[in-house]
Amino acid sequence: MPTPHLSPWRKPEHDDLADLARAFFTREVLPHTERLLAQGHPDREHYRRAGELGLLGLSVPEQYGGGGGDFTHEAVLLQEQAYAGEASLGLAVHSGIVTGYLVAYGSEEQKRRWLPGLCSGELVGAIAMTEPDGGSDLQALRTRAVRDGDDYLVTGAKTFISNGGLADLVIVAAKTDPEQRAAGISLLVCEVGGDPEGFRRGRLLAKIGLTGNDTAELFFDGLRVPAANLLGDAEGLGFVQLMQQLPQERLVIGVGAVAAMERAVELTVAYAKERSAFGKPLLGHQNTRMVLAECATRTRASRVFLDDCISRHARGELDVATAAMAKYWLTDGQCEVVDRCLQLFGGYGYTTEYPIARMYADARAQKIYGGTNEIMKELIARAL
Ligand SMILES: Cc1cc2nc3c(=O)[nH]c(=O)nc-3n(C[C@H](O)[C@H](O)[C@H](O)COP(=O)(O)OP(=O)(O)OC[C@H]3O[C@@H](n4cnc5c(N)ncnc54)[C@H](O)[C@@H]3O)c2cc1C
């Protein structure tokens, strides 16, 4: 779907990538939507196919099997996924987040071991921070990693983990020193493909939206993880690593938010031209015109802000507060715009026959994950 605003970071190579991604989502994944929604998780084969097409790990250096690009390429992929209305594949987490941790903190050996599989789609990645007792207060997490010879024994529970049902590699935030808050947290790469002893997946959570993605509980009961799977040179660096990577995670969420707004406005304008009430198209009624003008303006302003954040991030200059502003304001805008657009569809907007209904349900999670929007405001306020 073309946007009338040309992103300043966009180059011809991004258009080629967008064409490839759009063809993949619309021709190869969307025909399976109803089945994917019913099974509650994506097809592993779709990850493999995305890998085969070169769509995974776009910002991973080529020597590890990636595309050798940067965040702008990841952004184009996620944008096209949202324009297509595809929401089963957890690419935002798999490519946009997990590979980022490995590139940033992985040793040479770790990168060679895991990145090629993530880029080919042989491995599915996830990141597990949230626990049943709480997600916002990350420093209070209780999962333990206790050193035992050359291994760690990981014990604890994680919940709401995107891609958790299929994941082969899970970056787990665990306490290596339970006496400490932030300084006691370490990130461990847990290889859970084939469900090794000491690891169990709980049920796939029944959600109101994003039903084609496998959001799961994960249970660790003395899972043996080689000490060599620790990310970073020493224990206790996990919280700092999370803080450094979370701005990108928040930007990833913002990319999806703006693409969803653009899609909602386009779908609704088309519907409002086609559907009539009181003898004229909906778009002929003043309220419809006003609402769509407001939604289009909010969407354009969001796009300009997002583009500025993407450009800053590509230059390595996206600060925590600005990323939090993007996450909070863009997802609030997504929920508002999608809700107002749904209203213009009348009763049809409430039926899943029309994409706007699913967009409404899917949008709601955006204000919650990646740090809730309340926590985002706290981060912004701290920087004032
Ligand atoms: C679909 C989905 C996918 C997810 N994927 C992942 C994933 O892949 N990995 C992962 O680790 N997590 C994931 N999450 C979890 C998500 O990040 C957490 O739900 C979120 O961080 C909030 O944590 P919580 O649910 O424990 O809420 P709580 O922390 O219990 O918060 C409850 C409410 O209290 C508010 N609150 C808490 N503290 C404060 C405060 N100091 N000031 C003001 N208000 C406050 C919150 O904003 C919220 O409104 C996912 C969640 C969903 C819904």
C-alpha cells in the first residue's frame, strides 16, 4: 500500500524489498489465514520460506547468513506485514529483536552458532522477560540461573511469550544474583527446540487478538544451559542489555502501529466511497469526511514522527525517552484511528469478515507489550 508521504530514509532497494515481502505475505501466507487463526500459531514452514527468500535477519551481517542491511530494512518488512494484514508470524520478535541481541552481545562463537539458523528460518526466536507475577517491574523478576559446573540451572516461569509455542531459542532474563535487583539480571540463550528435560511449554494463551501468533507460558525446572550461552562477558549485564535494546523493540512496535493506521484509513476511505446511506456515499456525509480527515492527519503526523525516529535509530541516536514517546503515542494513535475507522463500517466493522475488526482486536495489545504505555510515560517524565 503506497503512502503519500515519502520516508526520507527510503531508497530504491527498500522498494524492491517491499515488493518481495508483499508478494510473500499476500500470496504465500494470507491464503492460510483462517487455518492459522484456528491453530493459534504460525506455520514453521512459513518461517523457512521467509528465510529462503532472504526476509529474515535483514539487519544481520552477511557473514552470519543475514541480509547485511540495517534497521530500515527490518522496518520495511514489518510495515509490509502490517499492510498485508498478516499477524501470525512473529517477525517483530524473531528478526526485529532476538537477532539484535545476538548481533550486539553475542560472542563470535555464539553468532556463528545461532544467527544462520535464525536467518534461514530453521530456528525460531523468542525473548522471555515477563513472569506471571509481573512484567512492568522487570528488576523484580524471579527466574533463577544457578551456576553448576560449566552450566547454569534455570528455574522459573515466564508468560505472554510471543513465539513461545514454536521457539527453538529463547533469550531468558534470569537472576544470577537474587540479592540484587538490576545488577543481578543476566540474559541466557536457552536452546529449547525438542523440549529438553527441565523445560516445558504451557498452553498457548487464548487472546482477543493476534490469535495466529503463539503467545505462551514457558516453565523452567532446572533446565541445564551451558554457561557459554550467557550473553555478554560477565554475569549481571542483562538489565543494561535490555535497556539498550528496548528502544529498538519500541520502535518496532511503532512501525507496526503507523502501518496499521495507514491501512485503516485506506480501507475506510474505500468503504466510505462505496457504501451509501440516505441516498449518498458515506463519504458525502460531513461527519464521515471530518472523521477521516482527522484520522488521515493523525496518521500522517505519526508517520513523520516515526520516520524521524527511524532515521535517528539508523544513526545510533535514538534515546530511551524518544523511543518511549514513539511507542506510547503511536500505539495510542493506532487504537484511536482503528476504532474510529471501525465505527464508519457500521455493523460490518464488528464482523471478522472485514479486516478492520481484526485490526481493532490486534491493536489493543500494542499499548501493553514492549512496556505498557503507562511505563512509557514514566520513562518520558524521568527524562524531562
Ligand atoms: C500479546 C502479548 C505478547 C507479549 N509478548 C511478550 C514477549 O515476547 N516477551 C515478554 O517478555 N513479554 C511479553 N509480553 C508481556 C508484556 O510485555 C507485559 O504484559 C507488560 O510488560 C506488562 O506486564 P504485566 O502484564 O505483568 O502487567 P503489570 O506489570 O502487572 O501492570 C498492570 C498495570 O499496572 C500498570 N503499572 C505497573 N507499574 C506501574 C507504575 N509504576 N506506574 C503506573 N502504572 C503501572 C501497568 O501499566 C498496567 O496497566 C506480551 C504481552 C502480550 C499481551
